[in-house]
Amino acid sequence: MNDAAWESLSNQAVAACGLVYFLALLAHLVEWASLRKVPVAAGTASMSSADVPGGIAIATGPDDVGVDEPTARRTAMFGRLGYLLTCVAVGIQLVALVARGMAADPNRVPWGNMYEFTLTGTFVVALLYVVLYRRLNLAWMAPVVLTFVLAVLMVAVLWLYAPVAPLTEALSSYWLVIHVVSAIIATGAFTLGGITSALYLVKARRPDKTTGYVARLPKPEVLDRVSYRLHAFGFPVWTFAVLITGPIWAHQAWSSYWNWDPKEVWAFITWVVYAAYLHARTTAGWKGRNAAILALVGTATLWFNFIGINYFSSTSQHSYAGGAPALVTAEVTPGETGSSAAQVG
């Protein structure tokens, strides 16, 4: 296959994975809709999703209406279908990423611009969801995760798309792989943690609701615990990306470990927010609403660093001109080998 064929395959795979993600979302919406009018008694709506059909809490207490067997079977079937389709979509998205890298000459990792990084970021979010689905009983997260992934993919295709091009000099480094992989993994974990924190605030506001999506979310304390575990996983990975590999690569490209670049500054701000979140939880016992709000502040700084800096900063050496059709990286001039380093923070 030539480069044009690989690029065409990548574009087709992106469209296909978007379609399959949409079908997975529809399956999960049917799953949840089948139980929308089935009451769940207060205090029982948040049993482990591993113990119920389809991974969704179904009323079982003495005061519960419960659910008939056909509805339970239908719920389980659509839940399994939605998860299976999500797994298929993740596989297709991996094909899109590999083909994107193969389309370049020479072949490279698919992280050369905002479009490619967005594809990879959404892939990691969906992959982490699939991998942690059973371990953390994440069936309740499916509609929100799939909506998020679809929305960001749509933004990437409509506004961030850029033709395949060779990497600039500063990006042609093995540190691109080390730095960006760690940043993307942390971004995926933080994003799932932010989604969980947002759902915590919704659930905590209406803990006694007995019907609908909110009623079947896990208990607030369960959501709080899941959010903490996701952030605790992502933080050391983000630390590795921001405070170790980032400065090393910056020194290699710019002969300085720290340049007060806007993206460097915002990456550090994000690190400080998440450090404060974890520190407050472990030392002051900060849990619940305050912790969830602080986690969402971290999510906001994370995504502003990823997208906002590239649009609003004219001085960042990491910046890309934001949208299609002309997504242009900064020129590399002699003596300035680092004028266009990777756009992650």
C-alpha cells in the first residue's frame, strides 16, 4: 500500500469507529431506557453492577417494585451488545491510528498534530473504560464515556483534521514516544476520573431518586472511591510526563529544562491541582463534594492545556494552529530546533 492508501484507510477507519461507537451508545441507551420507570428503593440503587443483569442496579429490596424477567433479559442483552460494540470500535480506532502512522513518509507514530493527538486521546479514554469495565464495574459510565468520545471525535474530524505530513525536526525524537504516551495515558485516566466526579455531584444532589439514570448510579461514596482510584493511577504517570520526560526533551530541543512556555506552565498548574486533590484526600480526609469539585478543576486545566493553549497562545513553542483546513506546525529555523515540540502538557 502507498501512503495515500494508508491515509485513506485511516480516514475510513475513523468514520467506521465513530459509527460503531454511535451504535454502542444506542445499545446502552436502550439498556437504560428499558429500566427508566422501574423504581429502585433508596439505598439499594447502588449495588455492585457485577451482581445484576447488564451491569445496572435493579431493585431487589422488600419495598422495591423490581423488574420482570423479560425486561431483565433485554437489559442484559443490550448491555452486553453495547460493551461488545465498544470493544469493536476501540479495535477499529487502533487500526485508524496505525494506518495514520504508516501513511507518513518516513513512517512515524501518529502524534504529530492536534488531530492525531485527539484521535489517540479518545482511543485511550475508550480503551481504559473497556479494560476497567469489569474491574471497577463501570457499566454505569457507558453512556457518558461514549457521548464524550463521539463528541471529541466529531470535533477532531470537523475542525482539527490535517493531512499527513512528516514530523518537524523537534518532533523527530524518541522522546516523542516516551513523553506523549505517558501524557496520553494520564489524560485518559484523568478524563474518566473527571467524568466520575461529575456523576458524583449529580448523584449526591439527588441521592433519593428512585427512577431513571441517576437512581441507578452507584452510591456517592462508591463514585467518590472510583474517582480517587482513577486519579491516583493517573497522577504518577502525569508526573513522569510533565516533570521528567518533558524537561528532558525540552533540554534536548531547546538547551533548557524550563522555558516558561505557556503549555509548560499550564501542565505544571494541572499537576499542582491534582497534587492538591490527592494530598487533601490523604492528609485532611477531603472527600465528597469538595474533592469532586477540585478534581473537575483539574480536568478543566488539563483540557485547556491540551486545546486552549493551541488556540489562544501566540507565543507557545508547542502550539499548533487550531483547525482545519490549515493545521500548521511552527517552522523550524536553523538554531531553533525546538520551535515546534509536541503539543501535550
